[in-house]
Amino acid sequence: MTSTVGPPPYYENHGFQPENVYSARQPGANPYPQYFTTNAPSVPSYVPRVATYQSSRPVAHSSERTCASNVKKTIVIILSILLVICCAIAAFFIWYFVENRCLGSLIECGSSGVCMPPSQWCDGVSHCPNGEDETRCVRLFGPNFILEVYSPVSKSWYPVCQDDWNDDYGKIACKDMGYTVDTYYYSRGVATEVSFKSYMKLNTSAGNIDLYKKLYSSDSCASGNVVSLRCIECGLSTKNMNIMNRIVGGSGAALGQWPWQVSLHMQGIHVCGGSIITRQWIVTAAHCVEGRFSDPYSWRVYAGILNQNEMLLRNGYRVQQIISHPHYDTDSKDNDVALMKLEIPLSFTDTVRPVCLPNPGMMFQPNQQCWISGWGAEYQGGKTSNNLNYVTVPLIERSRCNSVYIYNGMILPTMICAGYLGGGIDSCQGDSGGPLVTNKNSVWWLVGDTSWGTGCASPNRPGVYGNMTVFTDWIYKNMQANR
């Protein structure tokens, strides 16, 4: 690749924002929906009557009539203009109160119309009808899993000072993100790489009240450390490999090398891949579970097994629930991500482990080496492979992938390109929904899920993957709401 002047572009996960910055527009939809329509009356034109007879009155009287007519005409025009202005003002206020139901500093609970003061948001008590005020109040930031708490007052995220923090508080924070207590890993203090101006600190004298009521904003942190929180031991592979070596073509995987990889079966046949993120949740592609494939009870999930033949002898895990992204678009493959919840939780072993979801603030550089794995066809139009294969692919900058000679503007912000423009290495049919991962800070991160491509391994047609950095907030929200 040729280098460009200036800093290299990157994929950045901004994480949860107060507004829905990642919501994709539906094709053909009006980006500015109208909450009202103004049928303002048009200004009526004054048409003077034409006399049909000769008046016997003096000419002066005729001039007076003309003057009176002009006055009436002026009055009607002025009244009409005032009427139009009044209608416009009324329409504005109608729009204002529809669009801004909550006046002043109040915050609306979703679309319910219920308004709450900021002090009741993220305080540990659900005030909204659907509990919106207590969702997405905490997040893990960056590759070091820094715990941050959202303040609806300042509309900002603040790191939590380690002073007086312990595992009990850590478990509460993990539960609020949708994790179960049984997967809790650790909570410890780490030195900050950047200096923070504000922190969230614990008020230990607050008594036995909810966690968020104990937190307050402070400009100082005595320990100088912030909380690093791991809700689950993720991103660990039991098979070490030299991640700098380029693997030419597909290679057979070893047991435990990609322990988060699962095979999704429909009626005894491998259809798609997926990635383990918790004991009960699997990430896959939305196009794998659309239409007749949307029935959760028709699916079986196989984990910790390399060969498809061996899966035929096992029962697999039943699926209890399937959640597709609400803005998934069949034609463009926008928001191509879905969640599967298992009826019975997985038992983690050396060969069955979760991969880490990328935290907000993580950056993935173009040309960064990633790995794809799956049981997909080894050539276009081929049959599903019996063995789990894997290969390394570099990320491709979005603007380059959107160039005329590659995908010509089809790569949306919810997508990531990865592969070789020369062809020869790629994902293929049957790999859909499977993981695109990278290794950073000795941890394996889920960068994307296999989504689509033109053919398999064709020149200038690299693989396209769902951009997991955009989806993590949606994933946590659904894990929390369906635990």
C-alpha cells in the first residue's frame, strides 16, 4: 500500500453517546422527519368590483370610493399576513412541544413521554417505565478496561477512582452491563496514561444505599489510580502463536486456538459461524437469522469442536432467543449483527472461551493484522469445510475500500473491510457470522463479524465485516435487558 501524508486513518469506537449517533438511516427514508405539516392559508387577493352602470354622482365621490377600496384591500392584506405569521408561530410551538416533550433540564424516558430530572438518572433506582434511566450508565474504556460512569448532568463519562473501591462494587457494575456475577474476573487499580481533571469517587459514609448514589464527582483521587474492571475472562487462547507471521492461504486450526468460534446448525447442517461473548450469548450476523431462519428453536450451537463430522454425533446447545439489530437492512447489509441467547449456559474450558468485545476508545489501524476463522467453503461455490480453518487478513481503510475500483461507496460506517486486494485469501460461503479478531495487549478482541463480499478471494473484492465497535453498546443494552 502507498503511504499517505498525515496521520493514518483508523476505526474508532466512540461508545455510547447521549444521542443515537450510530443509528443508520433506512434506504429512502427522510433524514429529517416532519412532525407536523403546515397548511397555512394563502393570502387572499382582493378583486374590486366593476361598476355596471354610470353613476350620477360627482367624480369626486367616485374617487372616494376608489380610496376606500384601497384601504379595505390594504387591511385585508395586513390581516392575512398576520394570520400566516400566527399560524407559523403556532406550528413552531406544536413542533417544539412534540420534539421536546421535556422542558428545562428534564430528560425523557425513551419515547414514553415521562420526564425525569437528571438527579434520578443512573442513581441505582429505575424511575422510567422501561428502566431507561438505569441502562448504559457504566462502560469499560480502552484496552485496559477502565471503568467509567456516565453523568447525565454534564453529559460526560468519568473514570472511577480506586479509593475505597472493592470487588462488591465491581460486580454491581458488571451486572449493570448485562454480565452475570458468576463470570466476574477482577477489579483493580491501574495508573492512568493521561491525567484526568475529574473522577467519580465513592462516598463510604453514605450508608447502605445503591452504588450510583454513593458516587460523586471529584477533582482529586488520592491513590492516583483508576479502576480497571474485567467482568469476564475473555480473549485468551490456549494455543500460542507468532501473531506476526503471515499465513498464506487457509490453515487447519488446532483445538483451543479459537475457543470462541462456534458453528451454527439448522436441521443438522452448518449454516453460519458465531462468537462466544458470555456463557449465554453468541454474536453472529443478522443475515444468518432472517426469514425462515429466525426461529430460535430450529438452531443448534456447537462449541469447542473442530470437525463438522463430530458435531453430527453431539446434541449441541439449544437457542432460546434471537435478537437481530432493529436497523438491519437486507439489501445493503447495514447493521448486519444479531445475538443468540442459549437455553443452557456454556461451561468454559480450555477449548470453550469468550472473546472480548472492543471497548470504546479502541482504535484499529489500517493494515492491522486480524484473523478470520470458520468452516466456510475453500473456494467460491465449494462445499462447507469439515475442518475449522483460519487465515490472517489486514484491515483496509474505509475510503480506499469505497473507491470506484473496489466497492464504490457501498461500505457504510457499520462495516469494515479486511483482506488482500490481490485476492487469493478471503472468507467465503459458510463463514458468515464468524469472528474477525485481532490481538492487542495480549488480548483477543472481536473486531467484526463476517458479513458479505463479492465472490470469494477475487481481486479488488475483499471481505466485508460488521463493525463491532459500532455494535457494542447495542449488545450490552440487549444483554442487560434480557438477562
